Amino acid sequence: MFYLKNSNFWIFGLFFFFYFFIMGAYFPFFPIWLHDINHIDKSDTGIIFASISFFSLVFQPVFGLLSDKLGLKKHLLWLITLLLVLFAPFFIYLFGPLLKTNVYLAAIAGGIYLGFIYNGGAPAIEAYIEKVSRYSGFEFGRARLFGCIGWAICASIAGIMFTINNQFVFWLGSGCAVILAILLFCARPAVPATNRVIDSLGANHSLFNIRLAFELFRKPKLWYLSLYVVGVSCTYDIFDQQFATFFTGFFSSAQQGTRVFGYVTTGGELLNAFIMFFAPTIVNRIGGKNALLIAGAIMSVRILGSAYATQAWEVVLLKCLHMFEVPMLIVGCFKYITTQFEVRFSATVYLVCFCFFKQLAMIFMSVLAGKMYDSIGFHGAYLVLGLIALLFTLLSLFTLSAPPRPLKY
């Protein structure tokens, strides 16, 4: 009943829904759009992904510092939302034509735009709503499940629309961005009255300080967390970048493969949303470290399994493992950060560790993976990536910190 009366839960849950709906129109089908529509080979696709990672690298630490500095102010979310309204014009009138004339200029333009609204914007939005959830008294994971549902619904719709006219998908994204703007206008995230009184008395002044934020880099915990992110989460994202192209190769035609990929993504994301609802309870019980290790194990199994997959049903089954990995990784990472670091730096740690260092590694790994796909094929490349993810998951068993024990009186 509490959730039914909590306006922030519903507004930001719907914000997640439509934001990830737009992301569902882009991310799963982006490699197919590059390869089948614009005839970009795997090596050039790797360069485009590397450019997106590079510009994400520029934006993410800035967004992290801004998020903690701005607190509950909506300035950054407004900027991301307004750029999302230009989703269709960007892809149809700028990015697409550039790909046909100069792939390097296209990589720069795509890197700036997509690095801002997605690779930089998504974690900034998640960090912001996580802050709102703490002030408003709802579980972040239960708001985030709306995003899984949005992605799931869009995946099927986009899979069908993409085979009819791919431009419909982009206009659908711009339309949803207008709804995001309306939701953001209606949102009234505010510090509770009790907190305001405490703040006015000076009893709760652990204010954000850039100098103290940089002190985080002297903590071994931050570097150990970054090691997990680069070795496991980054490797998994590299694997997932061109997985749609790998997936469609198991079907008689690219159109059939694209539609099936959309349906499988929908089913997986709906199950993802179901698990996300229970993820906060599970993670609160097992702790952030164990949640991250479980996520790492699932990612390793999916990558290594794909290296040996020879039938369509095998890749479908492996794709569905994604529904278990996402809730453990997302909820686990915030749980780990808020128990191992000061809460006032949560956005900074999240955007630096889980985003900045990941994108830094992806700049090089995207290009390397693209060359591996062309030289040794998907199966050989996935075997290498899977072994890397497994190795770093095992290493994190010893480097990540267990949750602090409660004091006994």
C-alpha cells in the first residue's frame, strides 16, 4: 500500500520505463542496423563502439561529480531528456548519412551523442533515482524493474518495426522522450522535512566536497571494485555489443533472426523485471559482494556457453541467462557501494568505477574484439572473453570486501 501512495516511486518508475524503452529501440538492434542497413563490417563496428566508449569516458566522471554536487536538482536529467527528443533526427538525418560517407566522422558524432545520452546518461539517471529512492523511502530495485519492462516491450515492437522500416523505431524513441519530459516536469523530489530541520541545525552537514571525492582514489577498495568492473562487467559488455549479429546468424534469414531476437529479448526482460522485484530482498540478505560474484559467474557461463553454441535453441537459452545477471549486478553494485563507501559519494563511485573505468577499457577492447571477430570468428573470440571474465570473477572472490559486521552491544 505504501508504494501505491508514493508519487515519486510511480513517476520515476515510469521514467525508467520510457527511458529504457528508448534504449531498447537502440541497444539490442544497433549492431544489426550498422551491419545490415548501413553495411558496416565488424572491424569498423568495433571502431564505432570504441568511439562511444571514449566519449563516455569524458562524460561519466563529470556526470558523477555533477550528480553528487546537484543532489536532487533535475538539471542534468533535463539535458539528457532534451537530447533524447532528437533521437530520430540524429539517426536518420546525421548519423546514417555520415556512415555512408565517412565512418570516422560518423564514429565521432555517434560517440558524442550516444556516449552522452546512454553510456554517460544511463548511470547518471540510475544514480539520481537511487538518491531519490533513499529520500522517498522506496526500494531502488523495484523502481528499476519498470525499466526492464520498458526494454522488454520495446524489444518485440522494435523487432517487428525494424523489419518493416527501421526509421519507425527511431521516431518511436523520440515520441517516448517527450513523455520523459512530461514526467520530469511533474516530478517533485524533495528532501523530507525531518532532514531539512537536521540540516538547518548543522547536524547533518557531510556536504559533497570535490577534494574529498578525489581522496577516494587512495582507497584500495575503489581499485579492487574497478578490477571487477573491468575484468568481468566490461568483458561481458564487449561480448554483448555484437551478440545480435551472432544471434541472427543461426537463422535462415536476417529478418527472421531479428524478429526472434526481439521476442527472446522481450521474454528475457519480462523475467528480468520479475526477478528485479525480489532482487533487493535477496541482495539485502546475501550482501553486495556475493551478488556481484553471482552476476560474474552468470556472465562467464553465458559467454563461454556461446563459444560452444551450435544450435539456435542454445543461443536462445543462453540469452535468457541475462535475466538473472542484470538484477544481481545493478542492485548488488549499489548495495556494495553504499556499504563500503560514504553514501554522499555514491554517484561518484558508481560513475567512476562502474562506468568510467569500464569505458576506458572498452575503448581498447572494442577494437580488439572487432578484429578477433574478423580473424577467429565469434566462437573463438567468445572463448577468450569468457575465460577472461571467469578469471576476474575468481580473483574478485578474494579482492572484494565483505559487508561490515554490525556492532554488538
